[in-house]
Amino acid sequence: MSGIRFLDRLDTVPAGAWDALHDGRNPFVAHAFLAGLEAHGCVRGDWGWTPRHLTLWRDGALVAAAPGYLKHNSHGEFVFDHAWAHAYAQHGLDYFPKHLCAVPYSPVTGPRLLAATAEDRRALLAAMVSEAERAGLSSAHVNFHTAAEDADFGDDWLPRTDVQYQWHNEAGWRDFADYLAAFDHRHRKNIRQERAKVARAGLGFRVVDGRDATAADLATMHRFYLQTFAEYGNHPALTLPFLHHLAATTPRALVLVIAERSGGEAVAGALCLRGGDTLYGRYWGATETVPGLHFETCYYQGIEYCLREGLARFEPGAQGEHKLARGFLPRPVRSRHWIAHPAFREALRPWCEAEAGSVRRYAATLAMRSPFKTGSPEDGGHADPAT
């Protein structure tokens, strides 16, 4: 059996066969993560996510794949195309459904075309286009792909770019004091004051991974997650069984930061995933309002974890210029978009080029606001404006 197949359930593929297609350093493309979302009610057709995983088979063996979904809205994607959908509607055309190659709810850069050769990666992209044309879809999208995959896309795939704020240990910091010494005086003082406020509030922190997290820890973190989504009026997608699934199947990847009173009462928490050399911050919540608690729970504890564990990067999530003052510098993120309607595709091409120029200027401005000492290795020259 050879050729292209689209799968509506990832558990029809053995975990070992899927995971043999990537290097295991990005937890979001792991079979356990993607199949777990489906098995535990986190992605559903009535929420706009219908699994359509693209697979390439040769002589009965899986040789390439791309996680994919038929999307009936743009919820949970973090590459915003609402203006595109509106323009389609104004011309009496349907923008939805569309095909999306991405990881649900996760604005995290990682491999999207899981294949060993450029030939097979390009075969996956060609299959996306063919399927979109066959099904009459408006478009196909690949969100948060790696820079290494840029070369696999043809000119008919429009590029978009954005920036995220990330921590990279390019200077080889040994501990938090070493890291803090790289800041200019004003920013160093501010961070010390923020951390002191949390300490004076009598809060301590416990960092556990899936191996040591108790059922109570997982339930507490999920409660914080639900509260945050309720406060912002958003729909929570992750379920408590999914967290139990991650703790059981990828115990080292799941990392929880829990803030507690001296009596053991948990008042805040952050949910992270750990990859080969990167910590990914995903969600947080709190039952108390304490000055500096968000920064300590979501940023400083994560940085300390990376320094302790020898991780090179910390990606705390999308958006948030406030991260810059804590040492998270702008880094580029990418997406690609195939538009079926030729006139719309050519109209969007200069739009994407103009957007890229705006993002480059924005990134350059941010780089000039680096909190690190002028001339240090971490100064704005390493801010890597989006290209």
C-alpha cells in the first residue's frame, strides 16, 4: 500500500511509526500530544477542529506526515486571518472550511512537514493543494513551521511573519544571579523588586514534572487554567484527562510551576512543556492577586528551571511586550498560505509583503529597547528581527 492518505484519527497510526518521522525534540508534534488531544475531548468538529492528518505511505510503511485539520473557524490558531475571511465574505465566497497544518492551540514553532527528504516534504505540500482543490476549500495553511522548512514551499505559498518574545541563553549564564548581572541597572533593580514582593507575600514555589505530579497537582493546575479562561471569556479546550494523559505518556515533558503558601495552599500555577533544549510556557492561573506573581510564576521560575536543567531556550507564549523587560527578546515566527482563488492570491501577495515590512520595523524598534547592558552579547544586536 503506497500513496497519500488523510486520517480522521491519529490513533489509527502506531505511535512508534509517527514518532519515527521527527527527532523527538518538540513535544507538540509527538503522537502522545496530538492523539491525546483527540482522545480526551480537546479537539472536536463542533469546535471547528476536524482532524485531517496527511500521511504518505510507501510499500506499506509510513514515510512522511503532516498534522492537519479541516477548520470551520480561525479559533486557536494564533496566525490571524480574520481580514481574509471577511474579504471572502464581502465577495460572496466561503472562506471556511479551510485546511490547516498546525498544532491546535499552540503558537509554538516546530516541524510541520515530518519527512526525511525534501522530496517527501514537497510531496506533502502538493497533496495539501490537491486535496484543497478536490474538496473545494478556500485555502491551505501551515502555521509556525521551522526556518529549515522555508525552502520546501513554492512561490504559490504566501509567506507571513510575526515576532514572539523568547529567552535564549546565548551568553552561557550559569544561574539567575549571573543572568541578572547582564541587565542594565534599571531593569535589574525592577526584577529584584518584583521577586522581593512575591517573597514578602510568603509564597514559595514547587516545580514538578509528570513523574512527580500528583493527581491533586494536576487538578489544581487545571482549575487555574479554567479560571483564567473564564476571566477572559474564552472557551477552555484542554481537559483534566488530557493532563493525566500527558503525565502518563510523556512524564518528563510536562512541567508544572506551583506557587504555594507555607501551609501548602496552592495560589497560582503555570503549565509548561519541555522539549529537547527548550521550555515552552503555555498556560497560567491564580486565585490571588499578588504584585509580581505572574512574572515570577510564568517567567522567572521558568528561567531558573532552564538554567538548572541546561536548557537553551524558553518560549513563554505569544504576544506580550512586557516580556521584553524581563529578558525575552523578539524572534521571528513563520507561516505559509496557499489561496485557491487566483485573484485573491495575487491581491494578498503585496498585503503579505507590506505586513512583513511592518513586522521587521517593529522588531527593529523592539531590539533597541533591550534591557541588557549596551554592548553585551544579549544586547539588541542579538534580537534577530524577523526576516
